[in-house]
Amino acid sequence: MQYNMLEAKSQLSKLVQAALAGEDVIIANKGVPVVRLVKVGAQQRARRPGAWAGLPRAEADWDTPETNAAIADALTSDQSP
């Protein structure tokens, strides 16, 4: 079903329900289709609070200039020409 912008504005809840039911809902501007309403899919996996709690803590010197220089040296020396 296709609706013009003004119609869609006044019937938005009806159009959302239609999209949730699987209908193809298109909103047009001056008769030209511009937007399609679609149902957003469910997340792949449910998030669990605290899932990263058991990971090891970063060391205190993880972001010192010396550590960054050592990482940069290791990355540049491993590259082959």
C-alpha cells in the first residue's frame, strides 16, 4: 500500500501496525515513492549485563608512551616490503 506524506502523517499508527503485520508500506512525496516502512528484526543474541566482568583487567601502563612506541615498532618491523 502506498500513502502520500500528508495521509501517512495522519495515519502513522495504522501504517506501523500494517508494517508489523508484514504488509509493504510505502510513503510517497507528491506521488513519488520515497520511504518504505519495515519491521525491525529482533537482536541476534540477548545481551547479558556483566558479561565482560570476568575478563582480566588492563595493566596500569597499557597506554604509556613507551608501550605505544613498542607497539608501533612491532607493527612496523613486521611489515614486508
